[in-house]
Amino acid sequence: MFTGLVCDKATLVNVEAISGGVRLTLAFPEAIVDWEIGESVALNGCCLTAVAMEANRVSFEAGKETLEKTTLGKWKPMDQINFERSLLLTSRLGGHFLSGHIDGIGTILHVETIEEVWRQFRVQVPQVLASQIASKGSIGLDGVSLTVNDVDDNEFSVFLIPHTLERTNLRLRQPGDRVNLETDILAKYAQRAIYYQASAQHEEQASHE
């Protein structure tokens, strides 16, 4: 589990094709000291497993499904990637719960700079995810926990404070860029419950006809 409070940015230094997927090697801001092989790390919100480490470089492997359902398949060397280590049970819970399982890919429609230091993004999402996003709810955008400002059909907006722009790669995002999305886990359960309730009511009505 993660919180969407990004630690910092890492630089993608190598992408190597392997059987069934790719191996990604990233250079992190500092030497890796207390990390372990097998550790889960969220990269732009996508949970991956560390498979090799040396100095400040860590390698991860991603399979075909991950490449197809996230932006990861489009990453290239020198890209700046948000990273977050997994949550400790003894940590304060800022942000909101994120699983690192990406629900879909959004497209940035508009970027507006406000008072020179804030930014507002307008993001389009797949229609299937629209019902899981609510005004003043939480959304994971490239692994960053943000509060939804408003929602209109399959579009939503978020505000980014200067601290978020400084610590994450979202300051580099422009209209047309694609971003990984993870909706609030509670929204998924609520949608599922409503679906089953509606199905049960439909079956009950059909049985009386």
C-alpha cells in the first residue's frame, strides 16, 4: 500500500527488453541504503518489484499487461519518474490509500497557471472510471495523491500546490500528455455494491413477471 505522498523523482536510465516484458533501471537521488530486493515501489503510481540494486540504481521488471494498461510502455531514458516506497504501519497516513494498481490512463486536456505558482489540470478519463471520481474525493495522478476539485461527465480538475510541483514530475506535464490514474478504493467498492443491488432488484422484478 502507498499514500500518494511522492518521495522524490528518479531518472530512467535504461529500458531493456526481456522475455515477456521489459527491465527498467532508474537512478535515484541518493544511494540505496536500507532497500531490499523484492521491495515494492510505486513508479508513477504503478507498483513494481525491485529485482536488482547497485549504488543508487535499482532495476524493476514489468510484464505485458502492465505495459498495455499504464503509461509505462511509453517511458524512455531520461524521463523523470515519481517514486514512493511502500507504507509502513508505523507511518502517519497522509494522502490516501493507494494500491499501486493502475485503473486506467487519463489525458491532460488543459493546464492553467494560477498566480504564477499554482497550476490547475483538467483531465479526461475513460468513461468506465467516471463514476468512481467525485468532487472533493481523492485521485491518484501518476502516483500523486490529489483532491478532485470538480467533475463534469468524464473530465475532472485538480489544483497543484507549489510543493507538489517541486517534488513531482507533474510540473512537466502539458496538454496531450497521458497519466496513470488510480481511483479511490472506496469508490470501487461502492460502485460494485450498487451494481449488485441493482442486479438483485432486476432479478426479483423478473421473477414476479
